[in-house]
Amino acid sequence: MSAPPSTATDGVAADSGIGGPATVDPGAAGAGVAVPGGTWKPTAPAVGDAAAPRRFGTLGEIALAARAGMDPKVWDFLEGGAGEEQTLDANRRAFLRWSFRPRLLNGIGVPDTATTFLGVPLRMPILTAPFGAEGQFHPEGHLAVARANAAAGVASIVPEASTFPLERIAAEAPSAARIMQLHPTGRPENVLAMVRRAAAAGYTALCVTCDCPTAGWRERNMRNAFEIDERFVSGNYPAGSPVPLQEVFGQLFRRDEPLWTWRQVGDLMAEGGLPWMAKGVLTREDAIAAAESGASAVLVSNHGGRQLDGAPAALDQLPEVVAALTGRPVQVALDSGVRRGSDVVKALALGADVVVLGRATALGLAADGEAGVALVHALMAEELVTIMTLTGRASLADIGRDLLQAA
């Protein structure tokens, strides 16, 4: 089948760097993998453990290793964006427009990076994105991501288009697999059934992908005639299931039915009973509509530049969305362009409560499975703590707009 547009939020990358495409058995038991980078303190992450040498020293090395083992067509699918990729490029440039204001002799101790989002306690302000089709990048896919997240105190947004069923991912790492992604497409009764299925499996919140009513114009995929094997996206809708995979995702490509409305989404989520986050919000108008529809959070995102080319950078829109939600009990997350710990700090300074890692997480998965994701988290956390120390911020609550100036 053609690739579901929301198989990645911020893009992803390849296999482990050892050979060709991964072979996936969604029913097989997941093998444990040693996690590098040492242990975690209750609040601030540890810098590392000399007794556990790291395979890679930087996030850049992880990306190179991930790319080295993949088919170029798969790389294009994962790293590419929509159209001429203007928005994809704009996402990174937006972070470069801000500089930090250091504070010397600030007297703080080890910075506290703990927070809570959608009721989920986190050791650092990071969630991982619901990138689907992950079995083509590593045989353990989101099973490995969830285990690494649990060890790091990070939460997973588990994709609807996953290689593995949502129940198995939750069983693998119940403390991390707390937020389930859904698409408001197709028949409402099918979506409500998935809400109830997620609740029964122990998920405590939902991420509703609102920015993907149809596939983005992905010219790299067109040139490559790239299509995803259905095995990699059918974990929740296997052959013979009551709801066929094509009934759920087919509308993304057929475009022959009216789009859902905010009222429909809000009414269905209210019936489902779990708090939810509206993913894909870029404007004041949609931020207010999400809040008035009952959303507990919004995810400021342009789908990693993979949907509407020419849309503004997510970071540029973050202040507008935050201002629109002032005084409302709605949390704010940001994705699209987040590639390192310094990006996390800039997003928090501009009003986000947490960031969502797509490409960075999946690159770690592709490079070295669970251990690769764990190393991404360790490097992100260490840079986050370093910047908080150099700017005199003892906790996340101390990170504000005064930390930044225009570059």
C-alpha cells in the first residue's frame, strides 16, 4: 500500500546499519538490549557511566550509521518532506534564529528536568513521536522505543499505523506506552472502538492527528515509486480483523468523503473519556478550536514538513499558539525540526511544555535498536542539563523567553 502520511511526525531512518531490510515477526517475543549511558537520577539525568562505553558519541554519528544500512528509497521516505521541501528546511532554520543569553556565577545546583504532561510523569520534557511502519527500520520497532523510553522516563506516543499491536507495546513498557495516536478518518464507530481498545490496554491519553486528512504531496516517494509493505503498518489491523486496514487508512488516498470537523472530534473524544491532544495545530484559530472542542493539549506541528509544503515552521508559530491558549487549561507540545538538546530548550523558552522527537528517535532505533534510542535520550538529556546550567536555570519552570535573544 502507499505509505500512510503520518507514519512519521518528524521523519525517521533505517535499519541497524548492518544490512538490508529488517525481517519482522510482530508475534515474536522482544529480546532485551543493554542500555548505554548509565542510570538516571530522580530529577536530572546522569551524564554517563564509564563502565558502559557508547557505540556513538554524537547524534550526528547516530544519523550516519542509520543511513548507512538503508535502501536509498527508504531514506528518502523517512527524511523527505512534501513538495519542494520548503517547510522541511524552514523547520531547522527557525531554531537558528534564536541565541541563548548565558548567566554567569549563577549558583544553581544540578538542574531539575522533571515535568508532567497529560498526567504522565516525565524525567525530562520529551515524548517520542508516533512514527509508524517502524518494522522496516528495526525488527523490534516501537517495542524497543517503549523500553528505552521507560528506562529514560520518557513517554511514547504509540502510532495507529504501527508494526505491532497497541496492546503488545503497552505490555512491553506500561510506564512509557501511555499515549495512543488516532486518525479522525473513516467511520466514527471505528475510531471510538480504538479509543476503548486503548483504554482497556492501559493508555491514559490520546493524540489525535488532525493534520493528516489526506496524503501529503511527497515527490521523493513519487520519483522512487515507493510503497510500504502492509506488514509494517498493520499491527493494529491484521488480516482478518473486523476493521480492515484499507477502511481505516484508505480515505487518506481516495479523498472521496467529507473531512471531519472539530465538533465531531470533540464529541467522540468526550464519549471516549480519555484526555486528548490535538496534533498539527499551527494557528491561533485552530488552537482555540481545539481548546473549545475539549482538548487537554495541542501539539504545534507541521508534520515534520511532510504534509503542506509552504506551511510556516512550527517553532515560528509556537508563540502565536501559546498566546491564544493563555488562561486555558491546555498544555502545549512542539515537534518539527527538533534535532538536539538545544532545540528542546529553545522550544521551552518560547512556551512549549514538552517537545516530541520524531526523526531523532527513529534514527536511534535504526542505528542500534533499543540501545540507540536510549543513547539519543542520554545525549539529549546531557545537552539539556548543560544549557540549563550555563544559562542559570535550576528547573524547567525557570526557562522563559528571557533566556533567548534574536540571533
